[in-house]
Amino acid sequence: MTDPPFDDHDDHRTIVAFHGTTAEIAGDLVDGQPFRVSSNSDDWLGSGAYFWEYAPKQAWWWASEFKRYPRPAVVGAMIRLGNCFDLLDPTNVR
């Protein structure tokens, strides 16, 4: 068997990601303010800023239906990945 023509563990790529939030915070982000680190009890993987990769509708659902923000919004970002824990990779799910 030959190796695939790509590195299975190369996380140094750029993705388009979406962050569900409030309209007020979205405005601050668009104006250049940094993301605030979340440290809520419902944060899935600990403190940080959470994004949905290539999924603006999921970010909208999270902000409008799950969090039920009165003025939900979604902010898009291009993110250059580094050392990542990719839950879409079956080797990480074990």
C-alpha cells in the first residue's frame, strides 16, 4: 500500500468558520475588537472562542435557537489552523 499524496495530520490550512453571537458583539468584532474567551458551564471543550467550520446555518441555529439571543448574529472568519483536535477525523474520536 502506498502513502496518500497528502499528510493526514497537516492541520496548517485555512478554513472559513462562523461564530454565533449577539448583534452587539458581532458589531464589536467587525469593528476590530478581539474575540472574548468564553468560560461558560455549557462550553463543550473548555474555555475559548467556538466556531462552526463551513456552517453559517449551524452558527445561526446556535445563537438563535440554542442560546436564544434576542438579537442573534453570525460573524464569519478565515482561520489559519495549527495544532488541532479535529473531531471529524476518526482517529481522534476513539
